[in-house]
Amino acid sequence: MRKFIYLYILLYCFISQLPAQTRAFPAEFEYNEGVLLTWDYAPSRDSVVANIAHSLQDVSTVWIIYYPGPAPYDTTYIRTYLLLHGVGYHNVKFVPGWTETLWIRDYGPFSGYRFNGEHWERFFLDARYSKYNRPKDDSIPAQLGRQWGIPVVQFPLEVEGGNVILDGTGAGFGSKRIFTQNPTLTQSQVKSLFLSYFGLNDFHFIDVLENSGGGIWMHVDMFMKMIDNQTILISSYPDYLPDYPIIEGIAQQLSQMSNPLGIPYKIVRIPAPPKEDGTYTTTLNDEMRTYTNSLTTNGVVVVPKYNHPLDDTAKAIYERNMPGYQIKMVDARTLTPLYGAIHCITREICKPQFLRILHAALKGEQIFEPFKTITCLVQAENNPDSVVLFYRILPSQEFTSIAMQLQMGKYYGTINGLSPGDTVQYYIYAADTFGHVNDPAMAPEIVHQFTLMTDPLGIPEKPFSEFKIILMDGKFCLLFHPSEGEIIQMVRVIDINGREVFRSKDLNKPMFPLQHLARGWYFAQVISSKGSYSKKIFVSE
């Protein structure tokens, strides 16, 4: 009978090597104050704006930018139009602004937080948008900053908002088109500017899709989306299309990356729908239909739809991977011929208070341990008044609360009394004098969930007294002494997530150098001519 593998999990929400930052930009899926839309004064597209506002107004402020000069319609007409399309008065506000187009994602402000030398404050980062002869669009961050009293900082790169995706833990993504937009700078200089202005630890430049439509923009939000800080949704195409090997290479590349918390990205695929005539785009300047160009705001996901059978498939994929979220489909067929969709005409604005939880969630199947320790980092103006872990073991519907303890900059809370097969739901709550925040953002309606396995690796544990990991000359080494005549056939080390982090290539020795082991529990296994030896080993340095 197989023996349960007991592993203690220390899940860091922010690794100690990360430098202190003076700027922080939340991810789209974090709680925000509201969403910007631009009234386009075009009936075919105004209905899309109205449908998005209707989808969001119960969970978020919706600001609609209207043209303050001579225009066909004033705010009274816009309000009447919205009411006729089911958009009530609540949480819908009008903002005067000089614009030329409705693509607020690209020219609108990046909203985040900065330390100004005295305290943290919300601010706008205004990227260059000067190549398209749209000076009014380009000035929207400054216009909003003046009206709302929010500081505006110029970002010295030409880049559109649809080509920047943040994971919320300190990493960002954009297509390699950014390099061609800024030809006077080296690739290293471009990356350095992203890291410094956004307060990031890394920024990944992704290959462009040149034969899938979308025009010259080649934005990443047309084929990928961050569902949470460890899950990336990526479009999939039929294998006969010219960009098929490119999108598959992107998926493979991202699947081998980890976020700054050390958690590998999980890749979820979603099919891209064909055009109205059933064919797929094979050139650059053509319609690009996509389901990844959606907006996540305060527990609601607004997803483009196209009156195609794949709409139902896309909705099911979102529901399966974002349990608890409201998935609302909005017709985007009038937008995609213009090279955009839902995400392109929306721009979220972060909440005024600087209070964030950075947490690498336990999700899916986890190795059994009678207790699980949950950790997080809280970013705030001052130390929060309270940080609380709420959890329940299904089928119980009542949450148990645990005050999380601060140790060396991180908060720790332990769930005890677990059994094999338990399904646990949990969330984290943090509060200070200015307000509170949850992780996930819309808890307790949306929670993290994991299930405890019993023997996920299929490896019986057979402890061996001379089997250990030691630190020698600054390097970790796995030490194993075979008996006389025993032939070692395989040596490997597995981490707490079930990933193989080491496999020996040279078996004719008792000591095996290991590389870059983080602090925590590991499962080491040696297979020899006399059997299999395995042991839980804790690396403390």
C-alpha cells in the first residue's frame, strides 16, 4: 500500500531577492475603482459601449468620456440612449474629454501607485501616442489628471496600452513591436524603462503575429490574457494557418516561465473564431476575432462574442477557469473589422487607496499534508491593522478565520486538521485605516480552492539514513551511499509542486551537485539495482 507523501509547503508571496520598489501597478483582475469608456458618436459602436456599461455598473464605476465641444449629442441624449439600452443611473458618470477615437485602452492612462518621498499616492503613467495623428486622444491622460487631481508622469516610450499586460506580481508582457516603435533605443534600454517606470522585476517581449489580422498594432491582448497571477489564457488557431507555429511557440515559451513569486505559469488555450464567412485571416491588415480581448473588473468578465458556435465554447472555458466570476458576453462584430474588441475600448482605473495583497494561491490538486501554511505580502502605506485568513473545508459553508502573523515582512496563516481528499476554499482579508482589500478581489463570492491528493507522484516513501542534501562549498549536494555491488540507475529531486528539479546525468558517484534550490521541502528519490529509496528533505538555507 502506498504511503502518503507528507510535504510542508512554504508558499512565498514575494521572494526575498526582489528589490524594494517605489512604484506598483495592479493587474487588471485586482479590485479597481472603475472603468473608462469613450462615447464614439457612432450608433453601431455606441451600442457596444452601452452593453459594456450595463455589464459593469453593478460592480464598478463606469466613466463615459463625452466630447465637450460642438457635438451631435450631449450628455442628455447619451443618458437617454443608455436608459433605452438597459443602463440605469447608478455608477454611470460622464467625463468631458477631447478625443478622436474610442480606443481608450491604447491612449488612456496606466493607473498605479508611487512613493513620492512622503507617502504612497495614485498616479497616471502617460505613454507616448504620437505616431497616429491623434493629438486629442494622446492628451487624455493629462486631461483626466487635471480634472481628477491625479499626478501624471510621462513614460518616454511609444507604446499602446493594448500591448502591455501585467501579472500583478512584478512581471509584464508586450509584443516585440515595441522595439520597432522605439528605434533609437536598444532592446535593453526599452526593457530597462519598463522595469523602472512600472516598478517591475521583469518584462517579457513576445513574438508578433503578422498573419492573423489586427492591423499594424500587433497587440498581445488580441491573443493572450492574464486570468490571475499564475494563469495565462492564449488563443489557439487551426494548424494550417501561417501563424500557427508562432502562437504555439508563444504558448510553449510562456509555459516555461514563472512569475516573480516563483510560480510557473499555467497555460489555458481558447480557440479563436473565424470571420463571418467562416474563413480565417491570413494577412496582417484584416479582421482579427478573438476571445482573449476581454475585460476583467471586480468579479465580472466581459467577453466578446460573434454569433458563432464557438461563443459557447469560449464562455465555458472562462467559467471553468474563473469559477465564481460573472461571464458576460457582448457582441463585438462592429469592432473587430477596426482591429479591436472589448478590451481595446475599456481602461480600468485603480482604487485611490494603496493597499494590495500579493499572494501565490494554492490551486487545483496539492500534495497532502495535515496542515497548509498560506503566506502573503501586503503592500500598504503603513502596516495594515489586520490580515486575516478565512477558510472552509467543503462541504462546510462556514468560514473559519485565522489572524495571520507577520514574520520578516510576510504574513503567515496555517490551516490545520486536514485529511486526504479534502477540498479547501480560502481567501485573505487585509485592512488599514483607509479601507480593506481581499484576495481574490471579490471574496467571499470568489475564493481560492485546492484539493489534497494522497499519493500524487506514485512514489512509495522508503527513508534511507544516508540519504540527505548537504551544503558543500556553497552548493547543494545530494548525498547517497549505495551498498556493496549496488548500481544506481536514477537519481532525481522533485519539488512541492510535483516538478522534477534535478535528474542525474552521471550515476557513478555518491554525491550529486544541485542547482539553485529555494528554501522548502523536496522529495528525493534514488532507484538502484536493489530497489527504490525516497525521502522528504528540507532545504533551510
